[in-house]
Amino acid sequence: MIVNTELESKGNLFPSKIIDFKKDVDTLYFTTENDVILQLTVVRDSVLRFRYTTTGKFENDFSYAITKYANRGYNKLEIEDLSTHYKILTSKLICHIDKETLKVQLFDATDGLAINQDEIGFHWEESYEHGGDIVKMSKTSNDGESYFGLGDKPNHLNLKGKRYENWVTDSYAYGKDTDPIYKAIPFYTGLHHGRAYGIFFDNSFRSFFDFAHERRNVTSFWAQGGEMNYYFIYGPEMTEVVESYTDLTGKPHLLPPLWALGFHQCKWSYYPESKVKDITATFRKLKIPCDAIYLDIDYMEGFRCFTWNKDYFPDPKRMVKELADDGFKTVVIIDPGIKIDKEYSVFKEALDKDYFCKRADGPYMKGKVWPGECYFPDFTKPEVRDWWSGLFKELIEDIGVKGVWNDMNEPAVMEVPNKTFPDDVRHDYDGNPCSHRKAHNIYGMQMARATYQGLKKFSYPKRPFVITRSAYSGTQRYTSTWTGDNVATWEHLWIANVQAQRMAMSGFSFAGSDIGGFAEQPQGELFTRWIQLGIFHPFFRVHSSGDHGDQEPWTFGTDVTDVVRKFIEIRYELLPYLYTAFWHYVEQGTPLLKSLVLYDQEDVHTHYRTDEFIFGNQILACPVLEPNAKGRRMYIPKGNWYDFWTDEIVKGGKEMWVDADIDSMPIFVKEGAIIPKYPKQQYVGEKVIESVILDTYFKEGKERSQLFDDAHDGYDYTKGRYSYRTFKLLGKSNELIIQQHKEGKFNADYKTFELRIHGLPFEIKEIQLDNVIIPLDHVHTNGISIMTIDKEFSELHLIGK
């Protein structure tokens, strides 16, 4: 066997030649002379799992990341035993397993193009300090290959030439290129020769990824324990890769309630009650839409979770109801650290039931957090998660809190060198006992899961709303997220834009940043530009540290307030559009935000764009990221686009200057799009929606748009009580046809659509609505043709003179 002598000198070990092959339905086993076994499972025609053991025996097959609801099954599986390799064929992929080295090569089944090849392939090093193996994989980096993904990394979208670490870390005031930070999502997409594939390295130990950094033609990934266990996902479209990965690790279990997509205001901390009421009253007085107000750790008694400081909040149930009457949902923080206090019922119960994490030699894991000395529940134990979920009864069912935000759940521990648990802390890991080395990256995920279970139980029949700071792959099933303790700088505005895009292409779309920056104090211009970006992020929240001053929309003067109000109102108008995009995310795993490379991977210019992105499927947004700007240069992707403000049509495939003074930002709408909008409102549910606006952008050709609707909360939509409308647009030089097809059993309150047609190139001579000619006096034209039609129309036909 030929081995790399440089690697061999570092203690690396390699598989020897294959001596045995077995097949068990969809799983193939290749055994080598030195007891290495490759287990290859055909999950789907386009998804293969590669799992290796170096001992001749596999550990229990368990993962927190993989959902039981993932699609499985394939159309074709053929195996050929050739002289030098085994050949495995599905309808999408050809896989070669080398008989001498166990190296893997993967090809497109349609044309034989090489997609991914092992360089050295699987190798390992024995870990004498901890036992087990340090497992490694190296792949060839193809000419012109680009890489994307890995969650919340705060740097350029294209990962090429960089090295990264996955170890969730409390990273206060992190900066550009800080690594690691709060998330561990070991999934990336590779793209070369117009083909995209994904690799998900499902290993929760501390892991590393090198994208042609150390060696320019090699990409590698490795972990400090556990198995070499990865999934190969083929597209060839990048969106297909992301959707397949999201299907594998889990789409959100439920749609969020619509109010959760509104504007949220948060601070560390709003207290006492009079301060909370003053903030919410000012929102209503100034007519700035807002749906949620947050309470940080100061609402608790001595920072003890599930308690209230009665000096600050003497009657929380009354207060929460009064806030709800004014259209505000109350969201509260819950951290994992439980104060050591024998008079504190939560601590006493967990201690009595032995639910806290322990060190290797038996004592409880003790660490200092906000309440002082704390113990920490082991959320990897099912009984602990059940107990934790039950603790939310008073908060949610009795008091009426509508959402919970899990912070400090990396877990963060103060005043220790590594800011988290020591490696020797033990965890149950759902019956697979292990050290913190394995459980660290999933601790926050399992806390969020337990919180979600509690809110789902006690919010019923309403939907739960949970936010988490720490996450591993699959956490998107339970919760939304934010990008942690950022800073009020222009650099962090750029970082926020990149992180939200990267999270979406990593399967976790329900994400946003602390608008305006958590640390330090923004000036009004920065705050305004951040709000403009934030209206296009699924999670839309201002959050700041009270140490650095106020950060409400009215803090920066009337001029800023007016612009901020205008953009928050745009967010509320676009709620039906965003809610529809969320439906596609929940049903198909389609990312809510699409970087330009996701939108058009064949255009190599998109591989290196960080600023522009597609919101949903048909709105192009590009934030202004520098002070004193009157506009910016941006890249317009393929197709024709309408300027959101002027209706000017711009041809894509080029970079251009776009004017955007402080009261504007570059926004474009795809030609042919039909964008549903609500009237302005101060909070979700304030008004009965009597008519939905359909902003229709003429196109000579075809385009499809959708509108999803339901009761905006509750579970009825899961029983078919929803409305899913597809609008087919066909435009000709003197004709426009819009057809509607509807699915579902839900009948919304609104009765009509207000159709606003932009860019109509002809004067209307005749209107046919479901084959009936209607009078032209129903059309109002002032550059935009406006007409009101019944929501149940089947076909609208406009004929030009």
C-alpha cells in the first residue's frame, strides 16, 4: 500500500486492501485486512452515507442531527465487482470504492463527470490521551471549486482558502473572522463545473474543516473523537443540496405563528414594569409597528430561572395580559445555569432527582453564571428534558408568556479559561454515555429541544416560539436563532448580512442578528441601515446591552424614527410574502434567503458576492454597508428586475450603481412576480384583512408566484385547513393573463384582491374576468393599473389596444 510518508510520520494510520464485501438491502460493508470497515448506505439516489470503523465493530448508531422523518428510498441500486474497484450505481450517482486503498470516487450518473474524489481519503490517529481515534478525511479540491456553508462563520461567504473549527463558544463582541463562535453546523456545499454537492460530517466532537488552506488542491475535515461518519448529497443544483440536507436533519416541525415574523424589541434589560409599559406605549404613540417585547435576566428573582422579581413585576400575569391587550406578546429569557440554593424549588427538585451534570469522578459540575454558583441540567437525558419542559407551565399556561429565548447555552461558564464545561463532565447522551467532548456541541440544541417541548405543551392550541443562541445541525426543527453578542459597528452590519445568508444555506433559515449591535452604541445612520437589512431577515429583533445606552427606534431623533417606521411598515406589508416563503421552507426545506450563488450558480460572479441576496424567491435586496453613502454598486443577477421604488426595469448579469440615500436601500422585484401584501398595521391581528394587495410586475413570458394563508397560529393548517394559491402569469406584447389555482380548505377573512400591475406596456382595451367582460371604469391608472377582483377568480385576461 502506498501511503503519504509525511502523514505517516505524524502517526496517521490508513486502511489496507479490501478482503470482504457484504450487502444488506441498502447498506454495503467493505472490510479490509486491518479491520477497517466502510459501511456505505444508500439513503436516496442522491444521498450516500459513508461510515468507518477502525476496530471491526461499529458503535451504537445514534445521532441528534438526523430526523426520523427524512425521506428515504431509491429507484436504482446496482453493484459491480471490477478488477480494481467496486462500482455502485444509483439513478443519480456512480460511486467507486478502490480495493487497495478504500478510497472513494463519486461521479454524476448522467454524464460521468467527476463530482468528488478522495485524496488520501479516510485515515486516523490513535488518541492516547482520551482513547478512541482522531478521525480524518481528505478530498481533492477541483479546479475552480468554491465552498459554502458551516453555519454562522463571520467571514466571506466563499470558504475557499480558509480553515474553520466547530466548537460552540460564547463569543462576546466577536469580530470578522473570529472562529469558532456560537454554532456548530458541520455541513458544506462544494461547487465546481456548474455542479453542486454537499458533505455533512455528522460528528459532534470538536471538528475542523480545511478548504484548500494548508494544501491548495486538498479539502479535508477531521474530528477529535467519534466516527468518520459523513453524508454525501448530490444536487446538481445548490438549492437541491440545501433542501436535501435540510430534509435529512429536519425541517421546522411547525410554522411559526405569524406574530413571530413581526418586529421585536429587546434590551438587557427592560425593568421595572413601568419601564416596559413606557416602551410599549411609545411604540403605539409613534405608530411604529411592533409585535413582541422581551424581558432579559433582570425580570427574575436573583437571576433564578422560572421566578419573578416581585419588586419589579408585582403581578406578571396582569402585566402580560395588559401588554397582550395592546398587541404585544411577551418573550422571556431562560438560561441553563440553576442557582445552588436549597430554598429554590427548581434546584431542589433537580438535585433530588439527580438531573444535574457530573464530573468524571462524581461531583456535580459547578460553574459561575449570572446567579452565581450554579449546577447545570443534563439535557441529553430524556427524563431531564421532560422535567424541564414541565417547568414552563406557570410561565406559559398560567402567566401567558408567548415565547422563550435560551441564552448562555453553549454552555457558557464565567471565570474559567475555556468559558465552558471541562472535558471530563459526563452526559447521558440518550443512553450513550459520554464526556463533554462529545456532548458540548449539542448541549444547547438539547436545551432548546426541551424548551420547545414545554412551550408546545403549554402554548397549545397556539404554536410555540423558541429562540436559541447555541445550535448543532438539526436544531432548526425546534427553534429560531440569533447570531449572538455582536457590536454596533459597520463591520458588524456586514457580518450580520453574511451570517443570515450562511445560516440559510446551512439549513437554518429562521435567523437574524441583534439589530443595531448588542455591545456599544450605534449612531442613527448605522441603526437605520441595520433596520433596512433587518426587514429582510426572518428573525427581526433589536437587542442591545443597557450598558451602552438606549436603542429604541425613537432614540436617534425624528428623522431616523421616520425612516425606521417606513421600513418596519414595509416588513409588515410583506408578511404574507414571507409567510408563504416560510411554508416552502417548512414543506420543502427551501431556504428563506438565497445568496446569489444559490440563485444562479452558473454565473461565476455570484460565487464571490456577499452583499446581495434574494428574499424568498422574487425580491432582491442589497444593504448599504458604509457610512455617508448616497448609494452603492451592486450586482444584479440574471433576468430582468423592477426597481422597488421607481419601477424602472434593469437587465441583470452586471454590476451597476444604485442610488440609495438614507431613506432608501437597493430593492428589486423579479420581472413577472406577484407579491402579496397586507395593509399597514401596528401588530399582527390588529386589523381584519379585508383585501390582499397583489403587486404584479409585468413580464413578457411566464412566471409563477404563490400565496399561502391559514389562521396565522394554531394547528389547523396541519389538517389541511390552509389556502395555497398559485398564480400563473403569462405576458405578451399586448396581453396579460393571470390564472389562479387553489389548494386547501381554509377560507380567509379577506374577500378581494387589489391587483396593482406595474410596467404594463399597453393601454387596456378589454378586461375579461372568468370569461366575463367587466367595465374599464373599475381600473384606476396612474402609472400603475389598479383593480379589485374577487379572491376566488380563476382567470384574469387583460387585452391591449
